[in-house]
Amino acid sequence: MKKTKGSLESEISKAITQWEKDYLGRGSVSVKADILRDMVIVSLQGILTPAEYRVCETKDGMLTIKKTRSELVESGIENLKEIIFSITGVEVKSFHTDISSRTGERVMVYKLHEDLEKTL
């Protein structure tokens, strides 16, 4: 049975939430995945701890948290690429991410080797 775009997006959201819990020790408040052309865009809300918000009040603190959080995610990138591949059947070409220290949101963009949306 062919999977729908919505069911794939839901599966990706659940898998990334589980990865966060297993790999980072805690999950986001909410995770939403969207498939758009040759990209999977994942929006994660509420990823910073209260202590991290406090540290982010200074520019140096904010840069430190961004750098640390980026290194944590980058260190698990192979797992993340495998999650996307296992769910979509399409290889990840590149990965981009950033975090907002103000809102505590992270955005992950997985560029795929083909237009997944077209095949759904």
C-alpha cells in the first residue's frame, strides 16, 4: 500500500521525537515534518531547557548554546539521515539546521536526491 504524504510526515515527526529522546535525552514539546518538493522540513518547538534560555540572555551565552546544540545534532546526523531514508526510501543529499534562542525553535531541512512530493 502506498503511503500518503500526511502519513510519511507523521512517521518522520514521531521518529525524530524518538531520536531526540534516545540521543539527546529529552524530546521537543512538538515536532512537525513537512514534505516539500525534494525537501523534508522539520520544525521542532520547545527544545531549549529553562537554564539554556537563561544562558541565552547574553550574546556570548546565545552563541555558546547555538554552537553546543548544533554540535549535538551534527554528531547524530548519520542516524537522522538513516531515519529519513528508512521512512521515505530516498537518500538525503544534504542537511541544514538552525535554532532560535529567542523562541526555542529548531528547523531542520533535509535536501533529498529526488523530488519526493512528486512521487506521492
